[in-house]
Amino acid sequence: MRTIGYIIRKEFIQIFRNRSMLPIIFVMPVIQLIILANAATLDLKRIDMVVVDEDMSQSSRSLVSKFNGSPFYKIEAAFLSVKEAEAAMHKGKAGVILHIPQDFERDLLKENKAKIQLMVDAINGMAAGLINAYSSAIIADFNKEVISDLVTIPIPDGLNKSINTIPYYWYNPQLSYKNFMVPGILGVLITMIGMFLACMNLVREKEIGTIEQINVTPIHKFHFIAGKLIPFWILALAELAFGLAVGKLLFNIPFLGNIPLLFGFAALYLLVILGFGLFISTFADTQQQAMFIAWFIAMVFIMMSGLFTSVENMPDWAQILNKINPIAYFMRVIRMIILKGSGIKDIINEVVILSGYFVVIINLAIWRYKKTT
Amino acid sequence: MDAIVAEKITKQFKETVALKEVSFQVRAHELFGFIGPDGAGKTTLFRLIASLMLPNSGSLKVLGLDPVTEFKALRKKLGYMPGRFSLYQDLTVEENLDFYATIFGTTIEENYDLIKDIYSHIEPFKTRPAGKLSGGMKQKLALSCALIHKPELLILDEPTTGVDAVSRKEFWQMLKNLQKQGITVVVSTPYMDEAALCDRVALIQKGSLLSVDTPENIINSFKTELYGLRSVDMYNLLIQLKAYAFCENAHLFGQYIHASFKGELNRNDLLNYLKTKGIEDVEITGIKPGIEDCFMQLMVSNETLETV
């Protein structure tokens, strides 16, 4: 035990002496939270619309003003031909084109139905879907008014009643994307420290040759590895605490759950991640190689984990793949605990799976480590 | 008891044979040197002794222990200084020493006597990061760290490579002192002038030992007469000597060309020969062979053996 304690002390001396590392460890969460939580948002705030009104009637103008009245739409320009409007979209000046054909009002009065055309710039598929949904809602609204204007025969009371839904969004009532992102970014941060720093630290001993001198000492492999991994375990948990404080102070993220439970789960999760770091380190002789392998694995895991997009929306094979993605479990649980206030009973499944994961990865890593040294 | 007994050790890396059936003994309390050019297999041999590598075949006993199966017990009694500086460059001199003392389960104070002579040179810089020390001081620190647990056997892989002449001399004096304190010292070096400082030396080339003996005996075994030749145009002289029918061996050593000849040297014949080649200002003196001459001779005969 004394040896482990001494190696941990040595590692901390080295970490704190490294002038580039320590500031980054504490500046990174602040910068990432500020930039990512603010920039990576899926809220649609402004839709640039151009209008081609070939009808120029009262009805068409009323439809356009309906769009104009919505806080999301900004009518950028009105064109006389669809060609001009398409050119504007091509230049990126319009996100959506509203095309009202010539006989819009006449058709509406005579035949009780009329056609309009919406053209949406769908380079960003997600945004296009939202624009389509918003626009449809506005047109439906317009439709209802038109019916009540045109139909002069009094409608029986029962028929006029429509079902009105007022949604209430649980766990994130304002649909704030920040509340969703901040816990996710914290997950990424501690993963980086656990996987990258620990892995690089192990490989560094090989790269600069210090392992040669260590190997001739009577030190146990287990003591050496534990002594090298524990500092990063502590550091990552400290980073989580720091990041949570920043999230609370800067974004006022609601924290409904139990803090010891979150840290307990993070501690377990970090054991898995450190196991990964150790495993990767056995494949690399230089920090450059280690960085490359770790980056590859972390990139796939993070992108699949549900950091930006919901795991439930992924195809089945991706969801199956996510069963071996430790980051996905952590993303789910950290959001559950912070935003939902989930207790131990709600996350017991994830606890069991990650515990099993830890046993597997650490044995794999130790087996590889023995084989290579 | 012998400190190291090696019998027919072979080590192979894929196709490359690094050591070919190497056998030797290092006696207890001896200062033993392995001399040989780069790539001769010195580092591989040392790594085998230090239990960092397993031999393909042959038997090896270090301090009576088998480095393959009893490495745990062996590592407590062994001090190893790798050829490459292997201490933590970002830790200070004192922190490095303290670290190695702790993982060997001892303290600096406990064995301070042993390292005092060496450590006192670098103690004024004990708060300096190891990476910022000069080459000679780095070696002294590495030696201190290798000694901190009072090993019975100390193996040093090319400790003086890249160290200035004064520090080299100092370093060898330290090794002599350690030997006096009862530590067996095994050292490798590419510098042949350092061979004379060892009790016994092994000449190693291409994975084979050419000769294991005291430096005196190795020199005495040099049977042929040796001559030193000098001229203004040394390069031309060397070429012409090698082309001379009675020349056995010719090598450039500093200011002289050392040459040996088949049978008795006929000076007039040689001078006449060189005159025809346009070299007139030749100076010939008989010289006492050094260890380098012996090594060159052994190397050449080893190579001819191989080609046969």
C-alpha cells in the first residue's frame, strides 16, 4: 500500500508540475460548457422566408401576414417568379420558399380547396423537418379561419369544438437544450480525462524509457498500474464536481438528483474508462499512437452515446452497438439523475451492466498488459 | 560464488541473432567489462541479466538466481543502469532518488554512505529537475538511483557514452570505489581505452564473445610484432600498406597507423615499396600493442572465420 501511495504522490507531483496540463484541466470545462452549451443548440430561432405571391389577393396576403406574425419567420423578400426565389435559396438567403399560385383565392372560394407550395432548404434535415412542421401548423391555423370566414351557415356547436392540446414537457419544461447539453458535456469531459490522460500517462513511461528502470525494481505490476490510474480517477471526479458547479453558476441547470449517487455512479463509470485507457496503452509504444487509438475509440463512443441526438432515434443496429458503449450508459444516467432526480432503483440496471463491464475490460487489459511487457 | 554464470545463452529477434551461445563467468567482487562496437549485443545481454528479457536457450544464473523464474528475488539484489537515461526528467534530483528508494522499501538516509561519494557531486542541484542536468550529472544521478537499495551486483549499460573525458575518468573512479565496497560491477563500453580499467574484460562482436581475460593477458596474447607508421599523407599510406604483400593488418589509430606483418619485417623492402608508390617520408617504430590492437586482430580473425 505504501508503494501505491508513493506512486500516486509522484504522479500528482508530475501532473501539477506540468504547466500546460493543469490549466487545461480546469479551463477546459468552462470553455467547453460556455461554447458548446450555447452554440450546439437545436432550437429553431429564425426562419428566413421568401414569398412568391402570384395571386396578390386578399387571401394570399392574409396567409403571408400569418407567417409574418409568427416569431420564428422573417420574410426576407417577395419575388414575382419562382426562379428568382430559387436563386435566393441557392445563395443561402432563404430557408424556405412560400409559393402561392395565381388562382389561389378563386379556387378557395369556388372549389373550397386551393394549393400552395412550400420549398424547404433541407441541407440540415433536422431543421428542415422543424420548418415543415412549423409551417404546416401555421397553414392549418389559416385554414381554420378561412373556413369560419367562408362558411356562413352557422355550424352546430358540437362540430365547432376542436380538440386543443397544450403539451407539458416533463423534466425539461422550457425544452431548454442547455439543460440537455450540460450534463452531456460533463460526461465527455470526464471521459477525456479518464481515457486520454491515463492512457497517455502509461504510454509516456514507455516512450521516454522510464519503464525500463521501473521494471528492474521489485515493484508489483498491480501496484504500479493502480498507482498510475488512481490519480486520474481522482482528477476526473474533481473535474466533475468543478463542471457541475460551473453548470449551476453559469446556466442554472436544475439539479434534482442525489449528488452522492451521481458521484458514486461516475466513480464506477470511470473505472471502466480507466480500464479502456489501460487496454489502449498496451497497443501503443508512443503517445502519438495512443492518442490516435484513444481518439478513434472515444470519437465513435461519444458520437453514438446520445450526446447530441437521442439514442432512441438511432437505427436498431446502432442501439444494439450502444449496449457496449459505456459512454451511452453514463450519458443516460447523468441526465436521469440531474434532470429527473432518478434514484438508485432507476439506475440499478446501468450499475449492474457497468460493473460487469468493468470486470471484463480490466481483465482484458491486464491480460494484454502481461503479454506485452 | 560467481556473480554471473552464463552458459550458451542465445537470444534471437525474429531473423536477427543478437547473442550466439554466449558463455562466461563473472566472479564476485569483480569489475568486469564488456567491450564491443555498437550492435555487438551488449545491451541485449544486459537486459537478459537484468531479467527484462528471456533468453531463447542456454542457462543463466545471476547471484545464484535464475532471472527467468526467480526475478522477484533477483531484482532486490540487482542495480541496473540502462544505456538511455531512464529517470523522470520532470522530477527533481531529490524526488527521483526518493522515489526509487521508496519503491525498493528503503530511504535515502539508510544507504547514504554508499552513494555519498557520488551523490555529493549533484546534491547542490537537488531541487533541479533531472532533465535539466548536464550529461555527466545525469549519469551520477542514475548511478545513485541504481545504488540506493544497496545492490550486490551493479550492471551499467554504456554509462560513459556521451560523457566528457573528465567525467568519464571520475565515473570510473566511482566504479572502482564501489567495487572496494564489495559490489560486483559489470559494465559495457564501446571505448577500448576503458577496458584497461577493468579486472577482466570480454570482447564481444556480432553476438559472440571473442575473448574473456584480464586486460594484461589479452595484450600478452598479441604475438606478432606491432609497428607504428607515420607519414604526411596518412590516407595514401594506409591504402598502400593494405596493398603490401607482407602486410597482415593495418589500422589507423590516432596519429599512427598500427600495422603487423607476415614473418620478420624487412624494413628496406617496405621502404622501397612505399617509395615506388610515392611515399618517402615514412617513420617506422616498434610499439607495444594496446587492447585495441588485440581487439582489431581478434575481430579480423573472427570475420575471416565467418566467411570461411
